[in-house]
Amino acid sequence: MVVHTILDYKHPLYNISALYKSHDFPFSETMNEEIQNLVNQLNAASDAYYNGREELMTDYEWDATFDKLKKLEEETGIVLADSPTQNVSADDVAGQKEEHEFPALSLAKTKKVADLAKWAEGRPIWLSWKLDGLTLVATYDNGKLTKVVTRGNGHIGTNITRLAPAIDGILPTIKYKGHLVIRGEAVISYPDFEQFNMESEEEYANPRNLASGSLTLKDINEVKERHLRWIPFTLVYVEEEIISWGERMAWLEHQGFKPVDRECIEQPNEINIRSVINLWTERVTGEQTSQSSGSSHKIVRFPYPVDGLVITYDDTAYAATGSVTGHHATRAGYAFKWQDESAETELDHVEWSCAASTISPVAVFRPVELEGTTVKRASLCNISECERLGIGDKGTKIAVIKANKIIPKVINVIEQIGIFHIPETCPVCHSATEVVESEVSGTRTLHCTNSHCPAKQLKKFGRFVSKEGVNIDGLSEQTVQKFINLGWVCEYADFFHLKEHAPELRTMEGFGNKSVSNLLTAIEKARNVEARRLLFALNIPLVGQDVCNRLLSAYPLEELIKTATESISDDVFSTIAGIGPEKSTSFVRWMKDEDNHAMLHNLLLELNISQQSSTPTGSSCQGLTFVVTGDVHHYKNRNELKAYIESQGGKVTGSVSKSTNFLINNDVESTSGKNQKAKELSIPIISEDEFIARFTLSNTENKDKKEENNEPSLF
């Protein structure tokens, strides 16, 4: 007989010896110590994990430790009051605390498909992502967002309503006017996570850690820069009677939300569930192929982090009949976590990779097969993580996995050989390095002391090659970073000499003959560039696209550069409309800087520059101000539409204000912030079709002819 007794280990009546003897258990003094130690380890790791601090334990380690604790609890019958098997892991976001209207508890978890089939009981179920982010509960009343609260401990969370405008997916207003409670996950995509780590002062271990850390920020603009997205996964409460879980998700979509991806399994036996799980697993890895019409195609990888899958009953009335523990509601859902495949290997060396602000360690090891792919590299994140793991030198035996089926990760050092070396010089510019400890998280990271290090110019290089810049198609910032680290790119002109490195490129991971050929073709194409794009690509402070257009409307490029470099006064361009003394000064000083001047000279030797006249060719939009939002269908992109408006004497701005004449949005009925603002200010919202009908040249010419002939006009 196993007796589950929950006691506070500090309670005066707590006597593990007596408890064991009373139930005829073989007593082990060390057993209690082991259980308490496991509880302490797990709680400390959860605290760090949920609050954006330095990672103390990988997910793999946490799961293994949790399973060990659970097994010991089942064998001994001893369950401590603060055990994570009994309590919801909690975030501790600072701010006003608020009790949840409906408890936000965790789900029971398994790694066995058979457990899912047994739980389903033959009833129709829905399978969806187990998103790896931070749970937020949003409440609406009378069609407006009234509060957003973190999960906290499941019963009390932190009110972060002020940050809602910075989180994509949390709508400020909806059509429904009743009381509504939605639970969703705030997540950061892998591309945005990688981008942030490249540019940040400290390197986060995973997107989940970055998401939780973002909600502790005071500056809402900083939160916006993190690109958080909130994905609803549960309609907790609505005043309408909607029993079907699937219909509840569809109802959320009708309100304008974008809830979690999902799939219905009508007959949830083990075979059917396993089949669906296999397909969804392919969506995580993006590495398998499926057959369609006799041909295979690549699975598109889901961009957001997930750490498993969730099944829920379609019948929400039945789901509500389950019992509730301190940890979870038994029928609210069941989580499935993949069996992580680990492999042992030997470290060859630690490679130090330079990004915009940090120099990050990467483990390079003897190749191993994991999840159907060959793995030979894994990020070690930062110095703190290396020290936590006990990373040594060449020959150190390590264990690696693909975390969440995607990211290679060192989870354990089996045997340390030698010592861990922190480089004293930057691998790119060879300047001195320094170790910086974060005041917030305590994380130790390595930095280059040279402010002019090419690696620190990554963001600038990224803008240079972007679509808005010289447009080198297919060249990502991640690839640019590799070229910087290899010493191939130190200034803008170097991009047009990458052909010299073609043999080496073809041997690099992620490159082949075709991809190298495509890249070199894109580089040659980029040699032909418009003056306005080139000027924008130079990353001159305060000189955005609008300033570029205004400067080039007053001067040809060659004359513009000559005037700036030879001018005695910094405000020589200040009289140009929309420029002013500050922007003029920034432009002139940049052009006069010797290093910039030399860099620009080298670049111009590589380019063929064209300059279109910026003088309006028509007047159909004369004196009008437009804001363009959403997708366009008739024009190639929003920039092309903007160019047309400006060619017709109009102006395009980024935000809706009293000076706006029209908001162009193909989703006229959208509840977006810009649409809401336009309605508040009584500004007309028109579709692209309406714009073309009213403002394209052919229509306005017809209008003018009718007016000349005294014909009635529709405008």
C-alpha cells in the first residue's frame, strides 16, 4: 500500500523516520534528503526559467529530474508541500498582483502515445501546439480589453495591461460586447530570437527565457522591439453557450484573433494519434518530406518554439467534470512531450563567434546523428553556461540533444578534459576582450573592447544588403555574420568581392553550388542601384528613406556628396523641406568623416548608380496625406504604392493623425490600431481598389476632361 502524504518539511510534526516505520517502509535517512534536494533543484530552476534569469537547468535535465522525483514520491508515498509535482511553476513578474477569475493550472504530461489514447476515452479530441512561452490571460468587457495578467502561480498573477499594445495578437477592441476571458501564450519566433541575440548586450539561452525577461521591462518601446506574439490556446469563458472546443476556437477567429494551430482527431486510438503526432513533429523539425501528387516537398517549419503537443476534449462540458488538484485539472487537457534523443561525443574545440555586441562560445564536436540529421555544432550561449556545464578543452566528453527537436544543445559534461579557455583577444579584429556580468541576470558574457570592430557593425551591414538598401537577395544577417567572422566583410565594398571566396563558400555548411551561384548572381544584380536606395543603405544617422528622397529631390547624388564634403556650414541642407539643421548636420558630418569618405569612395567604384527624378509627374494626390497598412494586391508592395503617391504630389506617413486624409487598408473592417484611430478621427478608410478608382492617373485625367466638358463627376 502506497500512502501519499503531503507535509511541509518544516512542520514540527514532520518526522520522516516515524512515517516510514508506521507504514512498514524500509527507512533510509538519505531518501528524505534526496527528495528535498530534488525539490530544491527543480524549484530553483523553474524560478530562473520563468523569470528570464540565467538558465540553471536545461529542459532535458528538468524533465529527467522531475521524473526521478515523481518516481521517488510514488515509491515512498512522501510528497513535500513545495514539490513541483503538486504546484504550478510560477513567474514572478514585478507589478500589481491580481487574482485570476479562473485558475490557470498546468497539464499532466506524458511521453507515451498510449497514455494519450487511454485519456481520450474514444471521445473526439483536438491536438494543438504546446507553445513554449509565457502564459497571459486577457479579459474583455463591452468589446474592449480590460486587463492582461500573467499566469503567476495559477491563482495569482501580475497585471501587465500597460504592455498589451507592445504584444502582437492582443487586440485592443473586438466585436463581442459580453464578458470574455482568453488564455494564450506570449512567444518569440526563432528568427526574432536569433536576431535579438546577435544585437543584444547579453545572450539568452532560448526564446522562452527572452519572452519572460521582456515582460519585466518598464519601457514599452523596448518590449515592442522584442516582437512578442500572443497566441490564444483556450477560450476560458464566454457568455454565449459554445460547447465544442473546435467551435470556440473558430469563434475566436471570427473576433479577429489568431488562435493556436489545431487538428481534430475524431477516433483517437493509439494508431490515429501517433499518425497525427508524426506529421506535427515534421512541422517542428522541417526536415522531413511528405508526398503530394507524386512529388515530395519540404515541410515548412513552425517558426515559434514548442515543447510538445496538447490534446483536449472537443466536449468542453465533459472536460469540466474532471477533478482539480493543486497542479492541474484532470480533464482540462493532456500534454505530450517528445522523447529527447541524446548522444555522447567528444569536444574538438570551442569556437568564439562574434555578433553585434557579444562574442559567444560554440561547441564544435565529433559529428553525431540526432533526430535523423548529423550534428557537429551547438551554441554554448555564454561564459556562465560554459562554467555551469563544466566545459573543458579538446577531448572533453559531452552529451548533446536537439532541444525541442530543433536546436542542438550540450546538456551535460560526462568527463572534463583540460580547462576552459576564455580568449583575451577578439577573433575578428584582435583587440582586447572583457568579461561583463549582467546586473539583471548575473550572466557573464564576453565582449570586444574595440568600438570599431567590424562584428559590431552587423546591424549596419544588414541594412546595407536589405531590400530597402542595395538589395542583395537571399543574404541574411546570420550569413553576413559568418562573413564578418571569417574576415571577408569589413566594409560595404567587400560584398562585391565575395566571388573571390566562392571555393571556400561551397564547402561551408548551408551552402552548395546552386546557393553560391544564386548569391553571386544577386550580388552582381545589386551593382545596379538607385541613388535613394544607396543613400539609405549607408546607415547615416537620422537619414531614413524620407530624408534620402528629400535630399535627392534637391541635388543629384554626385553633387549632394560634393556639397556636403566641401561645405563650410553643417546646416547647408537645412532649408530643404523636411530636413532642418539637425538632419543636415548629421549628414554633412558623416560625409566629412575620413573613414566614411574612404569607405564610400571604395563602394562607388563597385556600383552603377541611377537616379530617378523625384519631381512629381502628376497631381492626382496633390496636397493629400496617406497612411498605408496591411497587404497590397495591385501594387508589388507598399513601397511601390508609396512611390506612386509621392509621384502624384502626395505624402505617405507611418501613423494616423489629424493631418491624415486617407488610410489605405484592404481590410476596411479590421479592428487594428490604425483602423481604430482613423475611425476615432473620422478619417476615411479606403481599400486599394477605391484608391485606384479615385487617385490613379487615368481616372483623374478622365475626371478633368469631364469637368472641362461640364460633365457630371462621380468624385
